[in-house]
Amino acid sequence: MIFTDKIVAVTFEEVLIFITGADTTPPCGFSSKIVIEFYSNDSGCSRIPFASTCSLTLSLPRGMNNPDIFRAIMVRALKESHGFGKI
């Protein structure tokens, strides 16, 4: 995956699993489209991106001005997520 000309060791499969819980697209597709929502970090604590696999919703922090920090927290969310069957 490439973010602003930098290569990140994240696969499409990891992103798909993080958002949907599935490692491949179902033969008939998903029941709904993937939704991206944004949340505020007004509380002062840092919160990494998260997903709801039931509603196919990816929640990202609002106001990330530094692409390197965003990349780091996104990769952390994807790599450190337990997901289904990883516990």
C-alpha cells in the first residue's frame, strides 16, 4: 500500500479484514457499502482508528495534520487488531 509515495507494509487483505472481518470479498458482495466516519480527538487522549465489522464502518480521527503520524496510527490499528480468529 502506498501513502504519499511511501511504501507501507500493509496488504489489502489486512485492510479488508480490519473493516469487514472477511479476508476476501464475498461472491455476491457485501450487504452494504463500507462507510467512513470521522471522530474528534478533543478529549486530549489519542485514539487509534477503529472499525465496526457489523456495520462495515471505518472510523478515522479528524484533524490529523501530519501524514506520518496518521500512517503510524493506521498501521498500528491494522497490525495490532486481534480481529476474528486471532485471539
